[in-house]
Amino acid sequence: MFVRDGVSRRQQILLGMIVVLFAALPGIAQMAPTRTIEELKVETQRRVDKNLSPVGGLKSEDAREALANIHSLDRDEWAAAWSAIGERYAKRAKSEEASSDNKAAQADYQLAFRYYTVARWPVPNSAGKEKAYQNALAAFRNYARFLDPPLEVVRIPFEGKEMVGYLRLPKSTRPVPVVLLINGVDSRKEDLIQGDASLLRSGIGLVAVDMPGTGEAPIKADVGAERMFSRVLDFLGTRPDVDAKRVVAWGVSWGGHWAAHLAYIERARLLGTVVQGSPVDVFFTREWQEKSLGTPEYLFDLFAARSAVYGVKTLDEFLAYGPRLSLKQQGFLGRPSVPMLLVNGEKDTQNPISDLYLLLQSGGSPKLAWVNPEGGHTGRSEEWPNSRISEEIVIPWIKVQLQSASEISHANSSD
């Protein structure tokens, strides 16, 4: 019997048949292995302790308690463990509110929202995660009742349905300029609308709706789905307290894909767009997806998060769906656009940095790019967390775009 390296020829043939068999099964061969439950627990605790995405803002002792009650990769078990922590904070917040301790109540409602958000993360694709998502919405809206400036829940009619969004306007002379915030596959409008207080302090309002295929969005991601955001601009034009001629869009991760779209199709109504860590072209290819779905940069269930945006189930469906969303395939690249700020990290393993360079070099109109050579997804690194990127790079650029328009308007009115 012929033997090589301790393996018989027959064994080699059988192993080869198994490899071919798995390669032929749709939606299996290309799927990268997820973390084991123990690896997931260790990595989650590490990120909590270091205040890293997607579990930033949680308490280390709470995380240890939740993780001690998780013994498998079952989605409902994950949801239940984190929801128990969220429920505790929600109950405490209600008690504090009843005793008129509104400051403490607001803080605990916010913590409840954060724990329920981790419970449904990255997407509510099980009964327990869906319940956690609904609890997260309730906790956030309880928290938002105490926000100053206040948060307004807006309901915008859309093709027989509605978009649920949030609007926050600063306490300053009206009408005010506005930034349209667009979330990614696993974040939501609730995460974004509370995160940029410096814009409000600068007299700039915020509006946010869930991007297609996420949260309370009325449609899935597909060619033409950017029309959702055009409808938001229509809505802003009806508000006398909003300066609809001074609007910038800011999309993060997948949300930046839509911000890039808007840079082309809404040139008449936007002053600029921020495209941060976002898909453009290569991201949608089979080759990139097969490579990136297993990245350890993402905590877990990346395929579940991405496929939910399209509303597909199998890997084959997912890989076939994506390419038509490429900005290159749709013929946008090279067209005139509003000014764009392109942001990402050279070491991003979720969205290819080559997409940023492709967009940057695609003519049409000048663009500005900020690339962190040590940065991962969205440009973040230990030296440059997302908060610093926002404060020192993105928000100053947004202010320049809005201020320039104000100065031009003032000059024209003085003539």
C-alpha cells in the first residue's frame, strides 16, 4: 500500500472527495468559520474592557455577568443574557423617574438601550433578538425624552409606508443647517442621533433614519434604494425651522455607500457628503466577500448582518445579489458630484481600502480623503478612535461646507 506522510492513498482520495463535496455545496464552502463560544466570550470581554466597538460604553462587571450565562452560540441565549442586564437598568430607570431623579433615570435608560442593543446585535434574526430590538427602541425613546436639545420622532410617508426618523435641532436662530446621518449594517439611527453633540453646540441640526435593510427602514437595500434619503430631503424642505439649502450627508460603513450615491443624485440639494469606511465597487465582488466574511475585526455573525440588508438567506443568493449595487456598475463614478470627504483605514478588513482610492480617483469633481495608515474599519485605531476622527476630521470639514454656503448666501443677499 502506497503511503505518503502517514496518509494512505485511499485516505488521500477520500479526503479529496470530501473537499470537493463541500466546495460543491452552495453557501458552505466559502463561509469562514466563526469564533468558538469561548473565543467569542474572551473577545467580547476584551472589547468591553477597552471600550471598543460594538460593545463600547458597557460596564466590565455587567459584561462578565452576561457572558457567564452564555454557554453556546445560540442567538436567543445571547439575547437573553444581555437582555437581563438591560431589563435591570430599565426597571431602575423607571423607579428613578418616579422619584423625580431624572438625571439618573436618563443615564439608566441609556444603559438599558446599550445592553438591549448588544442583545439584538448584529441583527434581530431570532425571536429573542427581535424582542431585544423592540426593548432597545423603547429604552432609547425613554432616554430621549430627557435630551436637551429635544429629540423629535418624525414619520415620513414613503410609498404607502412610512420612515420613522429622528430630528434634533439646536437652540439657535432658525432656520438651521442639518446633517443627515446614515448608519451601517449593525448600527441604527438611535446610535447616531445621540452621538454628535458638538454639531448641535455649533448650531447644526441632526436627522437620522435607518438605512435600507436595517432597523425600521421600509425597504431593503437594492438599486435605487437611495430614494429613501431623497424623500428625507423632501421632508426637510417642508420644515420652516430647517435651512434645506444647507444640508450635508454623513454615512458610516455601509451607510457611506448611500452618502456616495447622494453626492451624485442630489447635487442640487446637498453641500457635501462624508463617505466613511464604505462599499463602492470591489466590496460587492465574490472575491472580496469570500475573503472578508471571516475577518476577526468583526465580532461575530458578519454574514447574518450583511445578508439581512438584502433580505436573502443563502450565501449563493448573497453573492449574486451584491454586484449590481456597485457604484461603478451603475455608472456613477466620474460624474459631477458635490464635495466628498472620504475616510477609512488602510488596514480595513471589512471594506477594501481600494474602494476609497477608486472613488477618490474617479474624476467628475474634486474630493478630499483622510486615510489612517494604521487604521481598520472606518479609519479607527488605538490612536484614532472613531470619536477622535469625528471631532478632528469629519466635523470640521462639515462645518466648512455649511459655513461656506452661509457666507455665499450672505454675500448674495448683501448685493
